[in-house]
Amino acid sequence: MKFGLMFFASSEDALVEDKYSLVIESARFADIHGFSSIWTPERHFTKFGSLYPNPAVLNAALARETQRVRLQAGSVVLPIHNPIRIAEEWAVVDNLSTGRVGISFASGWNPNDFAFFPHKYKHRHQEMFSGIEAIRKLWRGESIAVSNGNGDRVDIRIYPTPIQPELPIWITAASNPQTFIKAGEIGANLLTHLLDQDIQELAEKITLYRQALAKHGHNPETGIVSIMLHTFVGRDFNIVREEVRTPYCEYLKNNIGLLKGLAQSRGSKIDISNLSEKDLNDFVNFLFDRFACSRGLIGTPETCLDLLNKLDSIGVDEVACLLDFGPSKNLILELLPLLNQLRELYTAEFSNSNIKFNSTEEINLKLNSTEIASFDNKLLSSTGKTLQEIRRRCTDYKSAKEYYGILHKQGLQLGKTFQSVEYLWLGKGEALAQINLDLSENNSHDSIKIYLAVLEACYQVLLATLFNELLSCNESALYLPVGIKSFNVYEAWSNQVWSHALLSNSVLPGSELIEGDIRIFDQSGKLLVEVSGFQMQRVEHHNHQTGLEDKYADWLYELQWERSPLLKSQSPPVLEPGSWIICTDRLGIGESLAKL
């Protein structure tokens, strides 16, 4: 499960001095420490949430302050906007962030917000879903028909072209099961909360959501369920509860809609609007005692684990930690390391839960740190095999454009046909990518029915596990494939697949030969191809004088070749062992080999 940060600005600190410093400093922290996302809302005409009238503008600023964390709107009230304008604004932010934006759309509920488009309030739910359809088309580069100033029908498209080919979309949902179902029907992700529903009720709605995904041709496993949780993680449980009591209660009092939902969720028929101030204070304090810790990350890193495990068990993929519901800015920033400690503690516990030994087994490990890292990866290779488990581990999103740019700098130029990685996520010594395979007839061999594109995808995703090493490498050097121990095909594959690569040995500075395993899954998570012992050898700039240096110095590498044990005895001796020069032209069309 991933961890994001969410903001709503109910704190008095938000209204004075440097109003956006909390968001910016928290975003920098999240970016450095491996959090998945930053969520910012849309609010109008009230002090409650007053910093966020336009999340696109704020996220444009955050795009330049961060490098990795995803920038999410939670939520854009779609019916009070022109969908064309939303698509344009967020296309700019997508470019500024190199493809890191996502939007959760809401239909809205406050009539005053509809001062922009009063006539849309009555049919706001229909307006939201029709607007999503228009935004999706525009984002893909398609045109839509509109009326111009003369009343003529014209086709328009948006610019700039976004980085992401598809806009990641969430639907904000809470009490109404039909909203969960509708999100599944259109293949959107979900943003929800626990304020007016308990975990069991949410579990039932998530089931409805995933059933709707499958029924309408979407992969039920790839739908992301994100949940907002009030978050305040400190060192002492009792101190934390009392520090957060007053701001939490004030948050509830300022958000009457949620407060009524909480009352209904416990079967209460209390009319909130008719309560005296004392009765209202008593009621919100009762709700705090009842729900704060069971429906929020309020406590210590250790006490918060139970809620996270319960949410994980019902299919929640991400928690959006709402920080600024009342605590002071300085206190929030001071305690961010403890929230990160909770994230690390949960991640470690989840990883350990996938490694099980018999009670009679004794393991005596006398390993150095390098061997331990290698041992951990081998255990993961045999236990954490399912696509769902892999997705939970690989949370560090990387732009495919950036990845291919790094390979280009290292001397590996891949044309568009061979750039099969569309989306890329990294874990510890592993990588997961969504792949678009080229399965044309020209790219297959009829006798063995193994597409070269599959091997290319295996190589590229295993190479992606070295993303950070390649990024920080000052001299041109890369790894080329030299061997495979086994290649098993279980099912036929389609163009769109998942490719997962896991290093089976630790990569030390200057490692000459590395090895890993690759698994290819279909969109539903079924295992299609399994490759073990995929070997890559590091190649360096060639130092021998061959007369080619002046013209091709940037593109010459030396590779040590040894005959593979997989070669059959009757195979022709293509190459002798030894040092060879591999020469390719700059377009990658022609190549030649020369023995040194």
C-alpha cells in the first residue's frame, strides 16, 4: 500500500504569513522520502479550505519543487468548470511535472460553489461524467465539436500535448454505492474516506467497484483505491490524542456535511443544525473518542499499523494522509519523520509477512550486507510473485521518457518501435513496467513462436532496475544481454502486458555481470512468460586503437564473449571466445563484429 499526503487548510496558520509553505515543504519531504502522491482539494468562497480555489495553479508550482511524487487533485469539482479548460490547464501541469499528474473528479454538493455555472447544479452528476468523457478525448489528442462565437460548429483540440497518453482519473466517492459502481464502469480509480462509513461498509463498496470494472472490460486489479485518513503520528499515544482532539473536533464542526454523515453512520437521528453549542461540542468529542483512532492514523507508528493492515485486507491501495486539519504548521513538519517511520514500518512488515518459514526450520545466516540484500531478493523471487504483490512493492514512478533519455546518454539509442515501456515503477532491486509489445508478423519467427519484442521487453525492464545507477553514472557504460538460463512460455500474450524484473544479485560499483529474473503478466495478472537467469554484462568505452575512434568514439564498447552452455553442439561457431568490438551505425540499422 502506498502513502500520499493530503491538504485541506482548516488550520489558522494557513491564513497568515507564508500561506503555502506547509504544502511546499511537505511536498519536498514526500518527494525525497518515497511517498506516492500529494493531494490538493478545490474549495471556494469559505475560509475552510480557502487556500485551494485552483489546484492546477498550485500543482504547477509543486511540479517545479519536486521530481518524483505524483501530483493529485482531490478533488476537482467538474460541473463548475468548462471541461476544455480543465484539460488545457492540467496538460500544462503534466508537462511541467514530466507526466506526474492525476485528478479525482467530484460532482459537488455546495450550491454556492455553482455560482460559476448555476444551471449545472441540478444535473451535476450527469455533468461530471459527460465532462470526464470530453476531458479523456482531449487528453488523448482527439478533437471535440463545439460552437464558436458565430454559432458555428467547429472541431477543437487542446495544446500543449500532455506527457501521459492517458490522464489518470479518480472518482471521489463515499456513502453512495452507485458512485463506486459508476467509477468501475468507466474504468476510473477511487478516492474515498471512512468518515461516514466503517471498514466493512467500505469493503462491500470496493467489491462492487471491482465487479463493475470486470463487468465492463477493465482489469479489476489495476483500479486504484485511495483513501483519505486524518493523520497525526507522534511519539506518545496519549499525548497525540489530546494534542489532536481540539483541531479534529473543530474540523468536524466546520464540515457539517461530514458531521451529519458520521451521525447517520452510528444510527443517530440527531439534527445537527438544532444542537446547542455545548451539545455540539459534546457530540463531536464523542465522535472523536469513537472514531479518531479507528478511522484515522492518529497515534504512534506502532499503534497505527492495525488500521493499515485492515485497509490492506479489503483492497485499499493508497492512504492519503490528511495533515492540515488543524494542527499547527510547525508541529506537522516536526512530526513528518514519524509519519515516514510509520510508512517504513508498514512496508517492512508487509514484506516480512510474505516470507514464511516452517516452525522447525532454523536459519543460521552469516552474511555480509551485500549477501543479505541478495538473499532478500531471492526470497522475494519465490514468494512475492503475484502482480498485486509486485505493484505494492514497486511504488517509485519514473517517466518512460526520462528512462529512455538516460539510456540514450549511455549510448543505447532505441527507435520508437523498440521503446516498449510506457509506464515504469521501481522497487528495491526490482522494476515493474506496463509494456506495449510490437506483435507484428515482421517481428516473429514462425518456427519457435517467440517474439523478439518479448526478449527486448525483458531486457529493458531488467535494465530499469539499475535506473538510479545509470542516472548517477558519470562515464558512458551500460549493460548488454549475454545469456539466459531458462525461458518458459505458459500462455499466449497480447500487445498490452506487465513486465516485472527482479535482480538476483546485488549490484556493486563496477559489477561486470549481473543477473535477474523476469515475469510477464497479462492485464488480469495471469503469468504468461517466466525467464530466469537473464544475464547482462557491463560494456565500457573501447580503448584499443582501431582507427574508428575519431568518428565513432561515443559508440564503441568492448564486450567479453564466452560460448553459452545453452548452445547446441551442432550450432555453428559464430564467435570465438575473447574480446570483440561491436560496431553499429548511429541509426542502429547496420552492425559488424571485429576480433581484437
